[in-house]
Amino acid sequence: MNISRVLFSIIVFSLLCNQMMVGQPLTSLSVAASGGPWSHTYGGVDYDIGQSVIPVSTGGYIIAGYTQSFSVGYIDLWLVRINDAGHLLWHRNHGTPWGGIHGDEYSGQEGAIGLYSIVECQDGGFAVAGQTWANADESINDAWLIRVNEEGHHLWNFSYGAENEDWGNDLIELSDGGFLIVGFFRSAPFYVGQLFMVRTDRNGNQLWNQTHGGPRKEAAYSVVQCQDGGFAVVGYMKEDTPNPSIGPADVWLLRTDSDGLQLWNRTYGGDGDDQGFSVIECGGGGFAIAGYTENADDRDMWLLRTDATGTHQWNQSFGGTDVDQGHSLIEYSQGGFTIAGFSISEDSGYADMFIVGTDENGNQQWSRLYGGVSDDFASSLVETNTGDLVVAGSTKSYGAGAEDMWVLRVPPNSPQPAFSLQIEQLLAFAIMLAVIPALAIAFFIVHRRKR
């Protein structure tokens, strides 16, 4: 009986210690250490997605995405401001009783590429581009630009578009304080669209808009301002078929002058579906593009490098035998490139955040998967001033609701996820919760028999 009591006491003590080590609700998955590796989820009971993360000049980060949990209607733009340790400072939602996007259609990364993009403005505060429904029956939506102050409160907003569907997928602030939005518009019967560019002044008033494309279906997902003042835009161009809304696409790189007029364009890809989601102008000149390439039933994360005229230099693919995609690309300060996206395991069928680091020629140097027992996606990444990576996306594995915004800070090429120890603690905690009642019953039975 004494041995049983000692064993029981040890288990209870271990349980209490484990609770103190975790020190937070099971749904938060947050790891301590200001300035060090951490992982946090943010959200309520419904779908809450992170799509664009940027560092803030006063410290910490801000993430733009969308929320069902805190919306005034069905889906709202959601801004989440955190400090350097990932702790929540404030969050704000913006929308109309019917505004935003349809959660069933756009929950998860497959349908939520670049829907909200955020920048910090030169005169303080932030600007976000996305789209908003233009009427209550959701039959028309417009590209949307919203300006908020440092605390995320609304200053003004404008919508841009014609009679059909207009989408704003990426946003940059220009040297004069104005903005450039890129996306696409489309119309029935095949929803064939064209690449769409809108230039505004600092107050959101439209200065010009340009469309690019032809009878095929085109779209833009990412834009960068080039050293000469013009722009490079990446997206996709569908094949010219009787129904161009379906069928394979090629990565499309469009180069314009400062007025959005085409200088040249290039396509890249093979027989399968190939799309580009992020473009950067490289320090040594030329461009790098991240997206995916498809061959038969295999889809791989794809990195392409071009010269300043768009001529292909090299490309590299990364991933396994199922679905792997790249959605955010940076040129890493210590050389090479880093890409964030997702990978679907052929064994589990679930998606994990997928981060890949390469050398300057695109050769893979390391890769990491972050995720749990369900779908987890990376949409955006930035490099910290210490060389760590901050990655934003969404998780169905952890958090409080159907899908939560997930932000983590990890060192590149880390040997394991920075939060793996805590996940192991949580598993141990769950096992203890299952085992202790059985041990208590056994102890009670032994005690009764000895009496």
C-alpha cells in the first residue's frame, strides 16, 4: 500500500509540474521567450485566417487576414497586432453586414491566396488591399483599399472595379505615398478575366487603372516596384482554349513602366498547371518567383530565377509525391532564398506549413514542416533583424475554432519545430489524464482489499 501511495503521489506531482510548464490553455500552443522562438494561435470558434504579415517600425508585427468569429456580417477583414514575443496587443475587424468573402469557399489556403495584403504607411498607420462585396446578394465584388491608423481604427476606404468581379490581391506603397493594387477582374459566361492594376494617390483616389491580357484568363497575385520606377507583376495565364476558365496555366511575369504600360511579358511552365504567387526583384538584378509546377498527378513548390529581361536562368522544385505549393518568397540576408507554403503528405492526406531554404542558385539547403493532425498552411513570411523567420498562416490542428490564424517565429534551418517540446508536453498531459483515473481506481481496490 505504501508503494501505491508513493506511486500515486509521484504521478500527481508530475501532473502538476507539467501543468506549470505548459502554463496556459491547451488551445494556445504558445511558447515563451521574448525575442526567441514562439508559436501563437489567434481566433474564435469559426474560421480566422492569416494571409499577410509585416514587421512594424515601432516593434512587433501586424497580420492581415479574415475572420468569421469576430465579423459584423459573415466575413470581415481582420487585423491582428502582436509584440515581438507574439503576444496580442489588439485586433480589429472591418466589414459590412455582407462584406468580405465567402467562408465556405475560401476557408483554407487553396482558395485564400493573397486575398488581403498589408503595408505600413510612410505617415503612420497601415493600408490593406483585398476585396469587398458590392451588394448584399454577393453577385458583384470590387477591389478594396482600406486605410487605418496605428491602432487599426478606420480612416477611409475605397472600392475599385466595374460591373462584374474585381479582386485586389497585392498592394505596395509608392514613394509619393500613393498605392498600387494588382489583382484581376472577370465576367461571365466563362469568368474569363484579365490582370488588373489600380494606381491611387495617398488618399485612395484613383489616378489610373490598367488591364493586361487577352481572350485567355489571366490574374495577378504579387507585385514589386523595380529600381527604375516601373513594376513587375506575377500571376498566371491560362491556355487559349474554347473554355479558358479551365485547363492548365503558365506562370506569367509582366513588366510595366511607372504608368502601368507593358514593357514585356514572359510565361514559364510545361504541360501541367503552373502558377506564380510571389515575385521579388533580386539584389543582383533580375527576378525570382515562387509558386508551383504540376506534372501528371504531382504538384511541387517551384522557384524560378530570371534576368532583368525575364529570360529564364534556372528553376528548382521542392516537395514529395503529392501537393506542395509556395506562396511567399524572400531573398535571405545571408544568401539564397526562403519560401513558405504548404505540403500535403501522401500518407496522411493533411497539409503542413512547408518552409524551404536554398542557396543563391536555388539548391535546397534545408526544409521544415510545421503542423499537426489536420490542415496547416503558411501564407506569408518575413525575416527578423536577427535572421529568424516569422511565418503567418492558418491552422486546423491547433487553436480554439474551426481554423485559427497561426503565427510562429523560428530560426532558419532549425533542427525541429521550436514548439515541439510543448506539443510533447501536451501529449504527456493528455496521457496522464487518461491514466490517472485508472491508477486511482486500482489504488482504491488494493486499499479496500488490504483492509
